[in-house]
Amino acid sequence: MTRTLGLLGLLPLLLFVVVSCATSSPSERKIEEFVLSDGSKIKCYMPPPDVIAKGGKGNVDLTVARLGKLLEGSGGASLDVERIRQELPSEVAQFEVIEFRICAQYGNGVLSKQAYQAFTEKIIPAYTKNPPEKVLLTASDPELVQVVEACGPSFTTKRVTAKFVPDWIFHLNSLRRERNTYDLQNLFEVAGRIPVGLTGKDLIQEATFTLNCLSDRRELRMERLGASGRYWGEDFENRRITFLKP
């Protein structure tokens, strides 16, 4: 395997609901009703009963969590709707699961009214008008596909995770081959010049996102070194990288 970490002992993803090809009519979906704090009620439409396991449940869980946090953090203002749309699932049935769970978050008081309105008035129309295309990875590297799906969306980087996670895994492989010291500073030195159109700050965010994902998967560990560095004019906190598997 040329682009995935040799350390990756990949766990299979759990499968969950998703198979429809077109948006289901609300009339075809069961309703769960929630009573809001002001006494009003909201109806959330559950995914249709014939939606069967197809995609990764973990990916949808991450999408719901990160999208909800982004909506709540912005209060619905200053959302990069187009960027968010790009990393929503291309399968309509998966989006219906996300739509229901965001609605349920509002019904349970996790999301504010402003955040939920931003989802219904901005995100849903953008998705309905122009559903994102699925970003395909190298078919000969299924383990890398699993890693990208397990990492979930970023929403805040200039590039989608399907584009940058493989790049940073490639750089991590290079780091292991070419250096004896494993830390962010050496990783950035191995990575070299930044791609045209991307800033160093965004690449630092990309690298951190990828490393955090692999850390959550127990493929590596990161430790603070109490030192900073610079990558193409942007400061970062240097961290030691310890690979946990051969």
C-alpha cells in the first residue's frame, strides 16, 4: 500500500441506514414530535423505513456533531454554505438521517433556534439545489477510503477531507522513511512547498485534523513539546509524533 500509513490496522466501519436515490417525501416518513422550551412543537421527519444500511454510521455521527457545533458556534451567521455543502454526503438518504438528527438536536434543546434556522434556510436549500458529488479515491487503496470516511468532514478547511487526508498520510509515510525525529516541524519540512492557492495556516489545520483523526484511531500519539515553529509564515505549536504500530 503506497499511500496509507503502514501503521494503520484498520477497523471495519459499522454499517447503517442508507439506500434511497431521491429525496423522500415527508409524507412517506414517520414523524417524531418535540416540545420546545416555549411550549411550541416541532415535527422531525425520520428517514424512511426502507432505508437500509449502506454507509458508515461513524461518518454520519461525526457529520452531525461537527455540523451542529459549527451551526451553534456561528449562531447561523457567517456560514460558508458552499464549503459545508461540498462535504455533506452525496447520498440523499444519508442526508435525510443528518437532517432528522439536526432537527432532533433542536427539539432536545441542543441547538438554538438561530442555529436550526440557519440549517433549514441555508444548508438544506443549498443541498437540495445542488447535491455534492462524491469525491472518489484510488480504488486500489480501500484502506485509505476507510480512513477518510472514519475521519469525517472538516467543514472549515479550504479542501475537503477526501482531498487532504490522503496527502498528509503520504507525508507521514515520508516522515517515517526520511527522518529520525518525528514531530510537526519535521513533518512540515518533509511536506515542503504548499500547493498553489492554499495558505500555510490552512495546511497546519489540515495536518492537525489528520493527526487528531489518526490519534483517535490509536494509530499514533502526539505530545506537546513546549516549543513553537513556523510553516510558510504561520506559527504552530510543535508536537512529538509517536507511531504506535510498525
